[in-house]
Amino acid sequence: MLSPYLHAYDTDLHGLVSRLERVLAVLCLDVAAVRTLATHLALKQGNAPEAAQAVTELLTAWRRAGVAP
């Protein structure tokens, strides 16, 4: 099923996954939890309770969008 797409865009499965990761990253920018998580990671506070809650919210948003199990 992916072969025509991969051939049309002259890429392999790794390239496709890389492109999809970029799309997912852009979609995440609209989730408020991403800003919270990015702030905590930038301040090296990734283990703060707020950062953990932000990860949970982000995964929930991904599940709703159908991009996470």
C-alpha cells in the first residue's frame, strides 16, 4: 500500500516516518501541554509533576487524534 507513495516521493520507510514525525511535531504545537513540557525541559525540570502531567495530556491528545496507541 505504501509502495506507490514511497516511489512517488523517492523515499524509503525511514524517510516516510521522518516526514510524519515533522507533521506530528507541527500538530503538537497547538496543544497547550507542549508549551508546558517544552518550558520544563528547557529549564531542566523534566521530572517536575507539571511536566509529567503535560506528557499525559499530550499523549491523550495524540490518542484522540489517532496517532498514539
